Amino acid sequence: MNDQPTARAVKSTEFLNETGGAGSHWRAPAPGNRLPAPRFDIPVGSGGYAWWYIDALSEDKQHGLTIIAFIGSVFSPYYAWSGWRHPENHCAMNVALYSVRGNRWAMTERGHRSLDRDSDRIAISRSSMSWESETLRINVDEWTAPLPSRLRGTVTLHPYYLAGQTFALDAEARHVWRPIAPRGRVAVKFEDGTSWNGEGYFDSNCGDEPLERRFRSWDWSRSHVADDATIVYYDVTLRNGEQRSLALKFDSTGEDIAIHAPPLTRMPKTFWGMQPTARGDRGTGPRLVRVLEDAPFYARSHLAGQVDGAPADIMHETLSLDRISNPVVRAMLPFRMPRLAGRP
């Protein structure tokens, strides 16, 4: 693996709001720093996708979450079986609540009649993400799977700062990643009694072809370190065998700085035999705190270790596109990802 950052920054005014202003929830931005909105209305063509992702850990590290709004869901067996046509007919709000007492998980795919979106809001059936006064507000109203139970609640993220750049994950810039709010304060409240505060992260990815057509695998992590900074490592293996690495530090103004990528450490294999690799300071590689999600093609974990010379909690994911494109694995997914074509 090349330890130098090789993914390149790309100009993308389509995704940027040139006129945003600082609000009451912000740390003071650097002069001239852009404050972009998430742009939930970006176009998604056949074969393409877009998603908006938030993760968070509670202050006591006993709870966590990820929420992802998908258009053209990259994990959807139904989208693949359709021949990657009509991405807006394959939308989902993926909600995962993690707790030492047990996890709750929902990802019901819905058709285009359940999608409503504009620049500042995306609604998929009864769940929504909205950008209000430089704050991300999420309303969740879903059913868990495979055992159905109602999952209702709210999540609010108040960013400490915003980033203003997009980054290509491949040489042709057909797949781009956009860190929106690398760090912010999160408040979580669900009807089942889940209620906590902590720190979170918010980003977006989009592409104009199926993810598995370009990539074989990736490992990604974000770490919140001292002085409100965030460090992100992105390691991808392309379908042609090329390996690309991105290592960035976002300071307390949202400015991104390319940094040296420390060595990769092999983490314990998951139940399904996934082999995650994660980055941490040389000689003090990250350690596993808890596996949060474990699937045949995907694993998410809470790690801890030294990053940029300081202790850090690390949110890490590993993804195998070779596995998800396996017909046997794809046929298993409807048990966790049911589909409702219309508005319930």
C-alpha cells in the first residue's frame, strides 16, 4: 500500500454553497472559509448513486450510531437486479443504533414515490434529513429487520466547522467523497428510551457508475483528535489492482491538510472472515474496542489508539465489493433489506 496521499482534490461547485454564513452553532471559521450545504438535490443518473452519512459515539462510549440516506443504494440487491436502472427507485434510510446492550438496525428500500428532496432536505417515506440554520436534523421513523419493531427518534448534529472540498477516489473522478462536517456535537433521542450525547461526523459520497464496477475493496476511518481536529484515512483497491490512499487532517477551521499515512495494521478477522486493516501511529497500532456491524461483505468497528500523537477513538469500516457482487451474498440481503415500492 502506498503510504502517501494519492487521491486528488477536485473542484465541484455543483456540491458547494458559495454564500453560506456562520450561525450560532459554529466555531468561528477561517476568513473566506466556505460553509457548504449538503445539497440533497444533486442529480443521480442510471448506474449512479449518492449517499449522506453520519456516525457518532456517545460520551461514555457505550452507544453509537450510523445513519445513511441512499439514492441508488449501492448495497441494494434490487438495484443490481434491475440492471442499475432508475436509482431514485432504490432509496433507503439506513439506521443502526449500537449499544453494549444490543443493536437495532433498519434498512427498508423504497421506490421513487417515497422520495422527496430539495437542496436542504431529503425525505424517504417518513424519515428525513434536513439542513436547518447550519444544523443537520434527522427524523427517523423506520421498522427494524429481520425482526420488525418500530424505530422512531431524532438525531441532531451541530457542526464545529465545515469542510469545503471534494476528493476523487479514482483517477477519472467518477467516484467522489465530500467531508461536510468532520466533527460536531450530536444529540440522540429515540422512543425506545435511547438518549445520549456525543460527537459525530457527517459526509457524502456520489458516483456515476456502480461502486463494484470500479473498486474491489476499501478501508476507511475517521478519528477525532486534540484541538477539535479530525483525521481521515481512506485506502481503496481499484478493480484493476491499483491501490490509492488518502490521509487528511481537518483543523478547527475546516481546512484540510494532507498528512503522512502511518502504517496499516491488520485487525482481528470478523465472524464472516473479513480482514480489516486500519492505520495508527507507528509502534502503537489501533486496537479493537468493539465490532459494531458484521456482515459477509462489510464490517464496522469502534477502535482506539494513537493518531497524530494523541489518544483517539476511531470509527472504522471495511468493505468488500467482490463479496457483495457474489450472487449468493446478494440473494441473502433481502432478509435484512426488505423493499416497499410505494409509500406505506
